[in-house]
Amino acid sequence: MTERGHSPVAGLLGDRLLVVLDEASWRAFRERLDRSATTVSGLRELLATPTVLEPGKRPM
């Protein structure tokens, strides 16, 4: 991350209005976008666990 909170990649691609992909890359990109959402094992519990940054709460 940089001083402004942007990743270095954002600086490389952030100003581009057009990204060109070949047919195979475009197809792979579209397939990933079209996939159904998946459940990540343990994510719900992780996000529900208090952190050290939350006053008055202690992580388990």
C-alpha cells in the first residue's frame, strides 16, 4: 500500500478506461463472473469473532 492507501496495481490500471483481452482470457473472465457464489468454510465465524480493536470485547 502507498501513502494514499492505494495499491501499486491501482496506480498502473486505475487510469485505464479500456482493458483489452484476447478471446480465451475474456471467456475465462466471463466464466468466473458467471459462477455461483460459494461458501467459504469458517468465514462467518471469523467475521463474527471480536477483534482486539473492539473496545470492551476480548477475542476468544
